[in-house]
Amino acid sequence: MAEEDDTKIRILQSLRGKICEAKNLGPSSGPNRLRDLCTFCTISLDQEEVYRTKVYEKSVSPFYGDDFYFEIPRPFQCLSFYVYAKSMFQIRDLPVGKVAIRKEDLYKYCGKENWFHLQPVDPNSEVQGKVHLEMKLNELITENGSVCQQLVVQIIACQGLPLISGQNCDPYATVTLVGPARSDQKKTKVKKKTSDPQFEETFHFEVTRSSSYKGRSHFQVEEEDIEKLEIKVELWNNGNLAQDVFLGETRVSVKILRNDHVHKAWYLLQPKGNGTKPKPEDLGSLRLKVTYTEDNVLSSACYTALRNLMLKSLDVKPISASAAHVLGDICRESLGYEALLPVVRLLLHHNRLLPFLTAVAALELENTQEANTIFRGNSLATRCIDDMMKIVGRSYLTVTLKPVLNEIFESNKTCEIDPVKLKEGDNVEVNKENLQGYVHKLFTSITQSSSSCPPLMCDVFRSLRQLASKRFPADPHVQYSAVSSFIFLRFFAVAVLSPHTFQLRSHHPDPEISRTLTLISKTIQSLGSWGSLSKNKLSSFKETYMYDFFKLFQEDDCIEKVKKFLDEISSNVSKESSGVEDSFVLKEGEVHKRAQGRKRIGKKNFKKRWLRVTNQELSYHKQKGKEALCVILVKNILGVEKLEEGAFNRKNMFQVIHSEKPLYVQAGNCVETNSWIEVLSQVSRCNPGRLSAFHPSAYVSGFWLCCKEPNENAPGCKTCTATVLANIQLDIDCDRETERIFSFFSTNRSRLQKMEDACAGMSVYLGQQEECSAFTIQDPKETFRTIKELGEVLDDLQAHHDSNGAQTGEPGTIANPIVGKTA
């Protein structure tokens, strides 16, 4: 995480959701009905595409089912979802329609699935960015002695203009005074290769007066003139030999100067004509689930009290009286146990998660009456352990499941064994053989993976095993079911069923592969489940075809393999390791790479390449699947940093610093840039000799552009992004996690008050420990004490937020407003 100014507020944004399905795509009638075209969806921040689904089968009502999550590394105005038809005969894909949601409206749809009507895609409505204007009226005396008024308009700057064909634009502005009988237009100079041009150009317009005008000591524009005049500012990209591209416009009525001699503000750019169009034809609908999160993270010192209170949770007796448990209790109705994720991450960072998980698991076991129902429900304990496994077990899943899953997706063999669902020409015996082969490969991979299981997961499983044996001493099998209910049912089986949600595949599987994964997941669950060794697992299948299929496996042999695997991941015995780490792919994709060793800067210096990073090496290839053109060992990477836009006049660039010349790479968008940097930084974070400083720009024409140093081997001029060397801690921002905890407490403050009232009532009137129906209150006095302390800490942190208002001079403040931004 980069070093931050203690006084600076970090605004961290993220987007999570799902592109579910579409219905009735295309015009409702006519030849353009999309019956014979495949479709796909994209997500754009303003006009920058940051996500794309795969192409789906021909249908006017396709099911996409694509989950997405990414950090948003820059400001934006609008989030848009586009539906395109994949054309076989045209160069460009056909836009079907779009859903555009302004940033300030995203809260209306948070966490819920909604149907949205598709709107037409019009180039003149695809705008982003803002323009900084200053306007004033000057009183002038002409040569003949009459008084006239001059309108002065200064175009100061623009921010956030879109990329054109993936590159920075060449913007210029036109300024027009528009009235009933006039249209005076002036134009700025063209600014080359920038999305944030600084114009600083001033234009003068004579304001026409009525014949009845008489000079006044304090000039005021007459009402009739004010109502008829407006300033129109348009932004364009200079196309040189091609047609200029419209970037957006804003219109300001001159009447705004009636009360102000000088008006200065940022204006959000709007579509041409402000987007006023007749009602379009029905283009269909898109079902979306969108959750936008914005965290305003203060300096670390502001979070000390709340962070310490959360970390103290595992020392509180009983655990139900701790701050962490109280948070789960009060958020249970509105959020389920979603609020526990930042708690898990915070405790994990400070190496205090294991005792907390042990305590909450023990509390749940106290209320479990039968051994065969152990850890089967959705509880605070099971959710915390689920979150822990997803965080620390990601690479474990990749090593164990990804090779076989890739084979399933790429070979795409039919595995349907339900007679009702068989297609014409299917052979059920061949399908059964295909399915058996996949299950065998996955089951073998899982049961032989104990040496790859993360140490923290092993520690938690060992603790669960001991707790279960202590709670049900008469049941010899409960020690295994306590572990298998997590590792098989909640970890491996879920990852097989939805590999895209665990980053094992990039997209949701198509219906046939999804059905194959469902059958495999059900079988793996049954093979790994440990409800009781005395029970016949065949009785767990309601479907006859699954009963018959499961008989193909030698149950006794499978039981022994599962038992051995569970013993290995939950015992005190050290796991044997071959000492040779298997290579697996962490990320791959298409990028633009600058050629090495060339002196001249230009488009020819950048070529499309397929970039691939594994846990052992970074390589680039001419195309996917081709032989590597260059390989850089991970152990030789000395730093991974962003590159200044001015280095090559390109956005979204980063550099991989190693023992030879830096590798300069341009990603497809801002989200991809952050993702590449995160993956490469994580995999190389423990390398010896990592740099402490770097050059944020390039070495061109005999000197570094950033610091003008002529020596190519000179030490860097900027401090490298800080890294944390512990295994899991790198991507955990403790201040952000504590801010999320504060946000959950603040949103549910009324529930916290109800819990406090319940504790007070139980302590005063009952004088004994008792369960409250709405909350888990074992010790009213201790819980009351925690809640009172929480209230003081939350009030103090809220005061810090209130006192850290936006600084004057920044766009969007009272001193420098953004016009068009809804509060």
C-alpha cells in the first residue's frame, strides 16, 4: 500500500454485482430482431470499458450469470452496461442498447436485483469529464461615448476526458454566445495527447443592449437580455484528417451573472442537446445486481480506538459480549453476516483470527444438540470460517482444482446422466464414463493436496476437530464431520460449482458445462461428507440416476482416502512436502508492450502481446498459446510500479523493474492496470534486493523525463510503493477494513441501541444471564459495557469524519462547485 499523507482522506471505491440476464433484445419488430445473433455485455466507467462477458448463444433472452468485482481506481460520473450483438459479417459489433446509472444514483439499487430498460446507444450521448469555467461582465465605454457590456469567458481546464481508440485525445473547445439572433463562436488551441488539458484561454463577447438602455452606476444586465443569452461550451477531439469527435458540452445562461460579477465553477459535460430525444423503441431489458461501495478512509490514527476494541474481542469472556460478535448480531437481520468480512480481515492481518474463530465455534457447539447437524447452518462461526478459507485458500484452490477445471471447460464432454434431460443421440453410458473420469481426477487431486493446504486452515481444522470431540465424546466420527463440513461442503464443492466466483475461470460457464459441474459437485460432496461412517451414503441421493452413478465408486476405498486427507490437514503431524512448488497461472491477458532497446518514441514501439504471470515467472508471447518471446523469473523482479502518463503519452501503463531494462506495459483499462500491479507485487513481494526508489517516467533522449537525470543507472527519484512481507497481509488495508466496520456500526446504530436497552433491562430486572430472542446475550453486564464503549468510540470517529471536510480549491467544494452533480 502506498504511503499516504496523514492529513489526506483516501476515497476508495469498489463495485460488486452480477449481470444476470436479458429479455426481448432488439427492436420489437422488423428485420433487426436479434434472433440469429450472439450477444455479450460490457461494463464501462464513463467511456472506459473495464469488463466484458464472453459471447453467449443466439437468443433474444440470453442468460449471462456473470459475477464481477473490481476496485475503482479513479473518479467517475456514470456506470454503464452495454449489450452488443456479435456480428459475423461486420467489422464492428452492433450496439443493442445500454443501461446508464449516474454515480449519485447507485445507492438506489445497492445489493438488489433490478430490471432496467435498455436505452439506445448514441455517439453524441457518450460523454464524460468536466470543464472549468470563469465568467464575468465588464462595463466598457465605446469610441462614441456609449456604454456597452462585455462578457468575458475563460476556459481554464478540463478533467477526465475520454480516451479515443485507447489513446489520450487531442482536445479543443469551442465557446459560443447563443441568442435569438446571434451565434458568435470562438475556439481554443488544440492540446495534444491529454485527457486533462489546461487551456487558460479567455474570450470576449459584446453583449447586445436594448435601445432603452441607460447607464447605471451599479450595472445590472437587463432582464430581457438575460433570458435570451447563454454560453455554450463544446469539447471536441481534433481528428486531423479524420472527422472531429464530439466529447461533450455544457450550457450556462448569462442570467447567472445577475447577482454575481464573477462566476467560477466546474461543469459536468453533458450529451449534445442535453440528451433530449423522443421516446425510443423498446430495445429489451437487462437484469442487474449492483453494489457500489465508497469508503472515505481517514488517517490511521483516527482508527486506533475502534481497531483496538475489535482486536480485543478474543480476550472478552464470553465471546458473545465482544465488539466483533456484537457487530455480527446487530447486522444479522439487514446484511446476514456480510459485516463480518472486514472483522475477519482485520484479525487476520494482526494474527489474531485463530483464537477468535475457536471461541465463536465453541459458542456454536454449545447450542448444537446433535452431532450430525454440526456446522450445517449459516451462523456467525460458519460465515467467519468461510471468509477465512476464501481469503487464505485462493492459491490452494488454484493448485488443486484449476488444471482439472480447465480440462472440463476445454474438452466440453457431455456428462448428462439424467434420462429425462438426455438429448437425442446421447449415450448415457459414455456420459457416465466422462463424468466418472472427471470426478476421479478431482477427488484424487483433492485428497492428495494436504501439503498445499494453508497453515492457518490446518490450525482452524485442528481446533474444530478438538472442539467437536470434546462436545460429543461418544461419537468417534464427529471429529471428521466437523472438518469435512467445511473443506468439502463449503470450500471444494462450492468452488467446483461456481469456479468464476473463486477466480478459477474468467466467466460463468455455459449451461451444459454448468450442468456437468453441478453433477461433479454433488458427487464430491457425498464422497467427502462425514455425517457418519455407519450410514450408507447411497441413501443421501434422492435421484435414482445419482444412486446408480455413485455405486461406481469403491466406497470403502474412498472413505480411507478421505479419512487420511482429513487427518493430514487437521492433525499436529507435520505435512511432508516435495520441496518443489508446482507452477500455476495467476493472471494472463492481452496488453500492449513497448519494444525493448528502441530510441524513437511512437506507436511502432508498442505491440500487442499476451502477458502471462505464474507463481514462478513472467512471460510475454506473440499470441495466447504461442512460445514465450521473453521470460522474466519472478525472483528477479525488483519492483512493479505505475508509469506517468507523460512518459509515452499513454494511460494505464505500468513498469516491471528487473535486472535488465524495465518492461513497460499498457493495460486495457484502469482496473486491469491495478490488477496486474497487484498480482505482480504479491508474487514478488518477498524478493531480496527489492528497490526502495524508482523512476516514475522513462529514460528518453539521454535523460530521465521525471528528474532530468542524465545517468541511465541513477537511483530512482520516487519512493517505491510499500509492501508488507507477510504471506496474507499484503492486500489487507487495515484502515479501510476498520472504516468498513465503522460504516456497518453506523448504519445499524438503532439496532445497537436496542441491544443496549435489552442488556440494561436484563441486568436490572432479571439479575441473571438469559438469552434475548433478538440477540445473543449471555452476560448482560459485560455486553452492556462493550456497547457503551463502542458508542463512545463511534461518536469520536464520527467527529473525525465531520471535521475532515473537503478542502477548498478542490473541484466539488463550496469554493469551487461542480455544476450538474447531485447532492
